[in-house]
Amino acid sequence: MIAPSGALREFEVFQKGVEVWRNRGYRVEVMSEIYDKWGYLAGNDENRRHQLATAWKDPECRGILCSRGGFGSTRVLENWTWEILVTNEITDSVSVEPADNSSVRYATKSDASSAFPKWLIGFSDITALLWSLHKEGIIGVHAPVLTTLASEPDWSIQRLFDLVEGRPLAPLEGCGWGGGVVTGILLPGNLTVATHLLATPLQPDMDGVILALEDVTEPPYRIDRMLTQWRMSGELSKVRGIALGSFSRCEPPANVPSLSLEEVLRDRLGNLGIPIVSDLPFGHAAPNAALPVGVLATLDAERGVLRV
């Protein structure tokens, strides 16, 4: 368990999130540095970079859980290189049989000093880490952080464990805007964080992507500004479809003339000529349904369904 972004403040709900994992039989190691603070950050950049590197290189670590979002992961990734050694000779491997009886093989490394890909789990500011891993060809999990996990409904918690334990995921249902059915690489993330990755080395290739976006506490004019930047950058012309999760607490300020959130989303996205589904159950407002980052998915904008 690491704190790569904002300073940990919600200690009680954080501990409840840790217990969710422990009650499922997992051994959760909480790094002592997570309680450090440097202003709004969970320690200075070197501290948080050290946490990520230590967890990434630990041969006994099979997953990295993030404490909370906030801000800071992009600072960690400045001049960062993932040590990914699976392209080297694989010394052994292990087979598992998922619930659907399909055969899956996970490579393992006997060299204890080697870094080996593992689940990285989080959302919000963790978008930067997830998208950075996606650029390296490694799937992460867009899912609740430890300070939000315990507030999720039972089905959402079960979905997270279904994902990391290799069981099939149920489709998510929302509101279809029409535009047909499309299959592409699913790229979920927070709109604000993703917007600030545009035109940086951390921005993934958007060709063939189903872009899944959510956000919190951004009034409509800021959503408008970000989506306009996406339009003007040309990146939205590359994506195959858009899946919209919750945009919680994004109402306009009181007594200020404003478009509604719905009007902004329809205006900025509705004329792109691609399948769009809104009101899907992922984002800052529970439920925050777990989604893999970088896998094939199908978006049905006629029925309003996202299927991994």
C-alpha cells in the first residue's frame, strides 16, 4: 500500500479500506512513509517515488494499492522509467484456471531482484500512473482507492475482486446516446488528470480507444474548457467511443448564469459522430465499478451498455 499522491487525511475510512482486503485473505503491507506530509502531498517527490519503486520491485508484491487521490502522481512520473523485465528471459511460469475455465498464464521471475508487472489499483489522480503503465503495455485497474473502498456497495467490491482474481465482469449499464456499437481499447480515467496529460510524454495513443471519463467538483464551465481542449487537440477525432461515468458535485455555482452539466456534455461531445454512453456507474460517487485499463471492450450506444 503506497501513497503516491495527496496527503492522507481520512484515517478511519483508510483503515476500513485496508480491512476489506485483509478480510478477503490478502496480506496488506502498509508502507510507513504513507503518513508523511509535505503540504498537500504525501511526502516529497523522492519519498513517493521511493514508495512506488519499492512496491514495484518487491518480488512478493502482487498488487499495489493506492491510499487516495488528490494530486501528485504526475510529479512522481517526471523522469520516471518503469523497470519492466518481462521481455527478458522468463525463468518459469504458473498456470491458473479462472472461473470460466479459460486458460490464463502468468509469467513469473525467479530472480528476486527483478521487477515484474503487477496490479496497480486506484482512480482519480492515480489516472496518471494507470495511463503511464498502459503505454508500457501493462493493464492496471481503475477502481476505488483505500479511502473510498469501504463505502462501495457490496456488488462493486465483489466486482473489484472478480477482476483481480480472474473472473468475468458483468456489463455496466448507462444511458445510450445512439451512434451504434464499437469495440476498442478501454482507457478509463479522470477528466481533469487526463486533460493535463495531453501533449506530454505520459499521453497514450488515442487511436482505437474507448475513452471512459469521470470527474468531481468541476463546474460546467471547467468541464467545457477541458472538453474544448480535447476537441482542439484533435485527440477526440481518434477515439472510437466515449463512456461517461459520474460527474459528481459538478453543478453550476448558485446565482451564476450557467449551462447545465448535461448541456455541456451534449454540446461538446454529441456531434462527434461516435457511440457515447453516459451515466455509467464509475467515478467519485459510489458506486465506482472497477474497470481494467487497456483491454478490449465493447460500447453499445443503442442499449447503453459497456462490456469488457
